[in-house]
Amino acid sequence: MTCWMSSKHVVLTRSSQGGATCGSQCMLLFFFFFVVVVGYREDVHPRQAAAIGYAAHFDRQHRVLWWRLLHGSLMCRAYKAYIHSLSAQESYCPYASCSSCAQTLTHLFIQCPATAQTIQWLCQIWGAITGQMPPATAAVLLAADASVWQPDTAALQQAWHRLRLATLHSIWSAAQLAQVRAEASHPPLPHQGTSSAVPPAPALSDQLAGRLALKTIKSMIWQDWVKCSEDIKQVSGVCSSWLRGRDPKMSQEKFKALWCHNSTLASVSTVTDGAEQKLSLTVHLSATIPVSLF
């Protein structure tokens, strides 16, 4: 209900501020999101949360998801039904495990039975890494409200936001696949037009979001290891002068602080290759380590 209300505020803001500048519209959107979803507090400023998305270490698709979450423009089915004046049935979650629940942002990412297990897995992983369980609330997971909870150090904060956004993006991707599969299995009849009422997705595993999150996080660890152990500009297959901008190389200290905390997700060891010693990465993260995913 929270995010359903925020969607209304976003729409009303856009329609009533036609003469406002683009910058003022963005600030109004930020304001309504924090008032409705997080709750207004003087010590919380939207720019603090928005600054997370500008970090260069985030994948582009995760930055886009974060930007759309902060602006209240993620096209969940409840938001889509509202802006297109559709019926309440057309706002329902497409998962078969849901029974007539509107797919708001809060429902999609936190309350839905098909994704709640993945969120619980994320929180349990963080508990295994640091010994602190983050609260599974919209303020922490969807708004990154530092006044409610945040990791202690800058390195852990970066690791948390990367894990959090990777998991949220996997949940969003799985929800879109569920909707596409439901529409494909129940195509509308010619006389029904193109109504967006979608029946539950048949036989689509509720484990899909978790599997996507696990695959994405492991891929991020290996990609950062390549930045740490090799020169991207030399192995990219293109002229190094084409790759301008920031240096993509990551230091070993930064990699260990990001992914090897207490050797929970990964660990780096030294191996001997003939007369040469090399660093070797071992990724411990799996569907059962450090906690069970299913």
C-alpha cells in the first residue's frame, strides 16, 4: 500500500508541475518517495541516497534500477495500472504463489512469497559476513536510509549496496520473466484486445530470482578479480588509447576489503607455479554456502 500511494504522488506531481523545471520535478519526486516510503525525517536527504547510484563501481543496469526506484518510476504492475487507469485485477502480481495481491514495489521486492526467500537469503549472507542482520524493510532495501541502518565501514557499505542492488535487479528480472511467461501461456483472444490482465505464471519456479541473484553476485566477484589481477586495457582486444576515462584497475587491498571479509564470499591465496608465485581466487559463495538459498 505504501508504494501504491507513492505512485499516486509521483503521477500527481508530474501532472501538476507542468511549468516547473526538470530539476525541480526531480527533487519533488525524491521528496514524495521519502515521505511516503521512508517517512519524513530532517536527517534524511534524497541526495545522500541518490549519490549511491553515481558510484563508478556499480554495473550500469543496477544504477538504472536504483535511479528508477528513487524516482518512483519503476513499472511495477500497480503503478502501471494506476497511470493507465486499469482495473484492480490488472495490478495483481503474476506469480502463482500470490493470491490477488497488487504488485507494488514493497510487495514485489519484500512481501511476495516468490521473492521473500531471496531477500531473506541476502540478509542472512550479510549476517554471515559481518555478524549483523540488516532489517528487511523498504527503508533499508529500497531507499538505503542510512539513519535506519548501514554497515560500519565504507568498504562494507560499498559491498552491501552492490549485493543489495544485484539482488533487487535479479528480483525485478524474474518478475518480468514471470509476466512474459504468463502472457505467452494465456494469449488474449482477438475480441479481447490487448488487455494487460495477466493470469499467474504457470510452473515458473519461485527460485528463479534467487538463482539469478547468485549468478550475478558470483559474476561481479570474478569481474572485479579480473580488474585486480590483469590489465583490462591490454586484454580487451582493442587499442588501449580508446579506453579513456578512469582507470578500471582495482587494487588487491580494495578487492579483499570488498569481497573477502572474513573469507565468507571469497578468499585469495598464494599458489606456486614453478618458480613463480601467483595469487589465486576461490569463490566460496554457492547455493549452500554461507547459507542455504532454498
